[in-house]
Amino acid sequence: FPVTIGSNTDIFLLSLVKGATPLRLTTYKGANSSPLFSPDNSKIAFLQSSSEKNYDMYDIAHLGVYDLKTNSSTIVSKKYDRGFSTIFWSRDGQSILSLIEDDRKQNLVQFNIQTQKPELLTNEMGVFSAMDMNDKGDIVLLYSNLETPNEIYSYQNKSTKRLTHLQDVFVSKMKKGFHKGFQSVSSDGTIVSSILHLPDTNAKNLPLILFIHGGPVAQDDFSFDMTSRIYAEAGYAVATVNYRGSSGRGVAYTNAIYADWGNKEVKDIIGAADYLIKEGIADPNRLGIAGWSYGGILTNYTIATDKRFKAAVSGAGSSLMMSVYGSDQYIKQYEEEIGKPWENPKKWEALSYPFYKVKEIKTPTLFMASQADSNAIVTG
């Protein structure tokens, strides 16, 4: 069972007899979680954060194995620069199965704990999720792609099988549109992966909406996106941009914005817009941007940097960053990443540049927030 002290979580083993003393299995200063016995009860698989910082939202979960015979643990996925989520043992106890995010996709991966190498069991341009497995090793999961909402699939005998067709009638009545991935190059040479939604394959010179995800550690992926499809059907080009700070591209890509908000992400967002303008898809005189939470924060950063945007919607964002300290639930992150405001005021001020550039911002903007939102509070 995991025991938490601050952001450090350790795993203990407890015999279910009266007076038993818990045996500590991990001493890593970061987070250890999700312990799972192997089929023969000789090993325990677990997840371990890639960072030992007191709070680090930009890390990924590595896969560890504790051997109960040798009383030793090994992080078997240290060379695999992708994060694990829910884990399951293979029936032979030689591998761990998990769903792995990788550049807009999420597939089923089998990771051999001896060779310490992954094997893709699925390789779809889509997203598998909500995985579960029974004692026989049969796997059930959800799958969605750009054209189809979630349906239930099984994985047996090295292949997937679709079990439900719940969305068929719904999909048959929708306009098809055109939906695809694309990559752009930012001003500093960084390659950024995104998703584009259009009314049809011949669409050109359209008003563009940049829809910016929150997190920031998340990814816009190859799953069904109802909101973007609605706007595309109405005649817009919609781009969802996986700026630096997003997940699915490894630790360095996610960690690139550490204590440097509103810099590299804005370059990536503007780079995506510039690419779509160059390709003739977006009308440079009809650019819009919108986002919620960190997406709202990035909307504010972007319109404070680039005056070309003709409309913006900033949801649950902030611009005067010092105002959120002590108001929301992220104090640990702020102190670890930026420092206390009274100890590092210049950094806090630098991260608040949209507030100090208000007179320079020319974009008409709708600011949205929820008074009862305890996560992204109404301030700043």
C-alpha cells in the first residue's frame, strides 16, 4: 500500500496478521504508486515518478518491479521516454501491459521486464482508453479515432475486435468533414504536432480557431473531438496544438516550459497558425484563439504577444499570476517551480506580462470563469 508524505509516496508491504510491522519497499524521494502483485506473487510492479522534486507536474510515470525474493527493486523503463498509466501483469509474469501516450496516439503496449523493451500490441491512429483485464488475460478497452466516438473493443489472440456499434447511427447522420494530424515548425526550430479539423478536403482561406488545451500536461489526440467538429461544420478551420508542456512526446518536451510560462508555448501556437496561413488553409485576417484553464492562460499570453488575432475566448485563465498564489490549490507547484512571490518577485512579474501589456492588446476577448470553480479560481 502507498503512504504519502508531501509529494513523496512510498510503498509498504503488510502481512495481514495481528501485530505485523509494515515493510518499506521504496525509498525514492518522488512518487511511488499503483503496486500490483505478479501472478505468482513473487514480484510487485509499481509506478515511479521521473522526478524527485517536492512537486513536479511535468514528470512521467516510470515502471518499477520489486522482487520479493531478493528484496530489491528495479526501474525497468528508465530508457523508455514515455509514461505508464494503469498497469496489468501478463499471465506469464514476464511483462507489463499498459496504455501509452505517444504523439497524439494512445496504444496498448507490452513491456518485457527482462529485456526492458516495449512491444506495441496495437498501433492505431487513435486512442485506446479505459483498459481492464480479467484473470484469463482477456482485455477490454475503449477505442476512438477522429471519425468515431468511443466503442468497446476486446484484445485477444494478438488482435482487437470491435464489440459494440453504439455510435453508428449518430455518426451516419453527421457531416463527414476532414480531420487530420499536422506538424509545424516554431521560430526556434521545434517540431510541434497538432490536429486540424476542416469542413471538407478542399477548404481554403478559412477563419481559424486555435483551440488550446489545458493542463498544460495533456495532449490533443487522434480521438473523436465533437467541439472541433461543430466549429468545422460551421465553416471554420480548427487547430488543436500540442505546444511544449504537452504530454506524449517525452520528459524533455513536457518539461521545456518549467518556470518559463508563456514563452515556448506561444512560439508553438503562433508557429501552427503561421503554417496554416502559409498552406492557404487559414485566412491571416480572420484568426481566433480560445482555451480553458491553462488554455485560457495561454490565450492571454498569445494575444499579448501577437496582435493579429481578431477574437479570443479566455476561460478560467489568469494574467496577474501573483494573484493566484494562496487562492488556488497549486501552492506546492508555485513554490517548487517559481519560488515564493516575496522571494522571487521579478519572476512572478515576468510571468504576468499579459497584465502589464493590457494597453497593447488589441484583440476583443471574452473572459469566462465559474464562481464555484475551486480548481481554476476567479482571480487574476
